[in-house]
Amino acid sequence: MLWYKRSVRFWDALQEGDLSGTYQRYHPGVSVMWIAGLGLRIYAVAHGWSGDELLNPPPGPLGRRDYPDEAGVAALSIVIAACVGLAYVLLTRLTDWPVAFSSGCLLALDPFYIYLSKMIHLDAILASFMLISVLFLICYLQHKMRSDLILGGAFAGLAFLTKSPSGFLLPYTLMVIGYFSLSHSLTLRDSSVKSSEKGHRCVQLLWGVVRTMGGWGIVAGLVFFLVWPAAWFAPLDTLSKVVQEALFRAEVPHHDVFFAGRVFDDPGWLFYGATIAWKTTVITLPAICIALVFLVLQWRGGRDVRHMWWLLIYAGGFLLMMTLAAKKGERYVLPAFLPLDILAAWGLNRMARTVGRCNRLRNQSWVPAAMIATAFVVQSGVVLEHYPYYSTHHNSLLGGSRVAQRVLSLGDQGEGLDLAARFLNSYPGAERRTVGLQKRFIDSFERDFVGRTRRINEPGVDYRVFAVNVNQRGLNAEEWERMWEACQQEGSLWSVAFDSVPYVWICPAYPHDPAVFTIDHRLDVQLGDHIGLLGYRLNSTQLSARDALTVTLFWQSDGRLVEDCHVFVHLVAPDGRIAAQHDGVPVEGERPTWDWRDGEVFQDEHILSIDPSLPGGVYTLSTGMYDHLTGVRLPAVSPFGDRQPEDRIVLQGVWVIAP
């Protein structure tokens, strides 16, 4: 929700003419705020909302505020999808149609890319703009069309407006332009050329590099300053803030990064390599390895595959830059995934064509296409299997999530918490419940749950919800660690697993284990569909005149009863008449059945006063429940499936001693 609110404030500042107000963050995230904010404004106009209502939506029927963040996500998704399509178009100019089409498919079916595209955040749009800028640059150097250079600089400017790691485009672009200029200046090596002429050509070469790089940089700079109104107000101050914060953040590590079973400030050199290994798929990881082999072989064979080498260098260089930075997070390396997807597509096509040239298959022209189609079908199945929680995918070649949970953190966006909220919302009276959560995910859970949300260690909560991400990283462990141990020992009420690994647990914060109660006589009789009588306890089995019989009943419910049911306890004389009774709301009127929680065990006392005039003898003690509105008793069924006569549960005989 951070960039949701920043996008709304950005557009508010635009409407009010407050140029300085368009500076919301050092990242700077301007492109995201433009795009997502536009989607939110369209939603607001369509629903008659103001900007204030976007920040504080009107409460719904249950008092919950529904933020229309889907409108911002949709706007970003359209732009990201357009970038995937544009990447396909540019790749048709760099390579053949099958490779371009395969690249577009793998980009669109990258689960890590999809996952980060499903939120109002920076990484997916950053990776998209950086890739398009690089592809335009390579197209310019291959075809020498000035429009490619201009568009490449424009997308670089959009990337600079998104997030500071896009600064990698500066040295990368300079390196690529310099290499291409040198490779086209072979005459410098000609011994017949005079030294003075060589010097002149060297100056021309340097001027060509400066001119090309300068043109690219001017366009990128113009886009940066023209699209960000804060830069009109104070250009130097705005740029200085972005650069200083970027350098500072690169040197300050994230705290509590989980890696390889431990928690680090800086997890080190292997972190991003492990991220790529587990976040690629059963198709793309082998295909990348195959592409590397073919790159080496075809380079030695004299084929021009420089465009693929430049994509590989782009991925590797960005990976190296992020590895050198102290601040690390899995999503930060997304820009390296997109060129690797293109390399994977190129490797798949090269392998298919190589297989198709085998002697036995030369006449089977359909074989290469069938191989690639099969790869796409497998990739689609792998991705869609994890819908809509794409981040729960981990490469099955490396053991999937079962192994990945010991290497990388899971559930970074609280995957499964929405399902936990939906489960609790299904209970009658859920709006009266209070749920305690670990601090990191309180806000996200609060948006889906109809009841109250508190910190996990606050008193008075009905349920406690634990998330795997916080458990792995040990965030604020002093608040919840003891409660988590108790939850593991007693068992959770509900949990959800992805790829066979649990992500979220719901644990009751109320008594729910019958073993902790002293139940002298177990019954396990079912009353209706939602309540069970676990057993009972008596203060005595022999009563004399003026004694009181205390009957303690132990109930357990599934929390889904909506009726107001009352308990009756009868002491029946040998002649069949009721000698003493007690009826009423359970737990001395404090806990009506419509307020019972799932699995909660109730200790419900009923006191029967004995009439001193009763004749001595054995009296029968019985109990049951009835609907208070209709007077109809709940069906009472024994553990063996036998329905009790008159839906009355006979407890035992009680000896009454005559005066």
C-alpha cells in the first residue's frame, strides 16, 4: 500500500500545482506513480470519488475500507504487457521470428516476473523499461537507425525515473557503444596507414562514441526532467537527493535477510545466484545452460551472436552490481531475469534446430517445432499451477519449495493471508472477532478480515495468525516465539500450504484442548451439526436434604452455530417427573452459542438445588440443548451413531438420601 498512497498523493500534487509535492521518495518511483495513479484516477472518476476518498475509501457495510489498488495494478500490467510485446517486435529485428516469439512467450510466462507485476511496486516496471532500452540500443548499433537511439534513451530515462539501480544502464551503454565503435575501426590496425592518419581516426572514433553516448544521454535526461515535475521546481536539489540516497542505500544492508537457514544483514555472494536458480523454472534454467554452450560454440564457429552476448553481459553485469551492494532482496535482481528468458528462448531454438538436423530426423520438419511447443506447454503448466500466488513457485529441478524453504525466504507478500482471512470470515459473527498477527502483515490482513486486527501479543485476541516469512526471519520474535511454540505443540486450527510447504497458520488463542480440562466422564455426544458434549464432572453422586448438585458440562463447537441454544439439566425422579432442573445460556449466561468459536472448549457449570422433601432413591441426571426461539431440542447422537430418546443425554444415576 506504500506506493498506492504515494501514487494518490503524486496526482493530488499535480492537480494542486504543487510541483515539489511530486517528490514522494528517493527511488524515485515517478513512472509507477504516473501509471498507477492514472489507473486510480480513472477508477475515482468512474465511481465519483475524490482524491481524499482514494486515500480513505468510504467504509463498507462491515466498516472495512476497500482500497481499489487493483485499478493501479491493472494500469501497470497494461504497460508491462506492452513492453513484452515491444520486446518481441525488437527481437524480430535482431534475430529470427521463432526466437523472438519464443522469447515473448517465456517473458510472459516467467512466474517471478508475473508475481512482481501483480502489485503497485517498482521492480517489474523497472525491469521492463531497462530491457526495452537495452534492446533499442542493440538495434541501433546493428541497424544504425537514429530513432532506435532516441527511443533507447527515452526508455532509459523512464527507467531512471523508476528506481536507482537503473543507473547500471550508464556504464553498460557506454561499454556497448565503445565496443561497437572499436570493432568497426579495423583500419586502425592497418600498417599502411600513417601515424598521423591513425591519430585522426582515433579522434574520430572517440568523437563518435561521445556523440552517440551524448545523444542517448541527452534524451534520457530530457525524459527524466520533463516527466518529473519536482525536477522543474528544483532540478539540482531533486537529482542530488536521488543520487545521495541511492548511494547511501546501496551501502546500508537490509536487516533480517533469510538465506541458507540463517538470518543475515548481508547474505553474501551466493544469494542472487540461489535466487536465480530457484526462481527460474524446469524449462528456463536448463535452456539458459544450453544457450551458454551454443554461445561459446557459435562464437568459435564465426557466427555473429553478439546480440545474445550483450544480453548475457547485461544480465551478468546487473547481477554483479547488485551483489556488490550491501542491500539485498530477491526482487531486486528481477532485471536480470528478463534477458535470461530471452537467452533461454534462443537456446531452446538452437537445440531444436540441432536435433532437427540429425540424419534420422531431417525429413521430419515438425520435430523442432514440436520440441519448442512441448517446452511452452510444460512452462505454462508450471506457472498456472501456482495461480494466483506465482511467488510460491520454486524450481522443481532443485527440489522445489521443500528445499527452497531452507535456502530462501518464502511468503514475502504474505501469500495465503487472504485465504486465512476468508476462512475466519466464514464464521458467523466474524465481525466480532479479534485476530492477532505478527507486525509485518497486520495491514495486509486487515484489508481482508471483517473483524478487528491487533498485534499478536496483545491481550483479548480470539485467534493468532502466523506467517512463514516472519517465522523464517525471526522478526520481533520476542513478541510471538513462545506463542508459536505453543501453537506447534497444540496444533493449528487451520493452515494453507503451497507446493506442499505451509505458509500461514491460524491458532486459537482460547482453550481448545480437552486434555487440559479435568473431565471425569467422557461422552463425545454430538448435538446437532455444530456442538459436541465432551463429558461432564459432578461434585457428588450422593445427595442429602438441602444439598446442591453441581454439574459441570464440557462443550466444544465448530464455531458455525448461528442459533441461540440453551442448556437444560434435569434430575428425574424414579416416577419420571422432573425433581430439579436448571436451564439457561451456557457459562452462567455469558457465552451464548452464537458466540462460540471453532474448537473452543467450554466449562459450563449448572447448580441444581435439592428439595428436602424428595423421597430417597436413585434419580437420573440428564442434559441436552434446545433452540431458545422454537423450543425444539437439538438432535443428540451417541458416538456409535444412535440417536438418544427425546434427544436427552442421560449422564448417570444420583443417589438422593431421604431426610
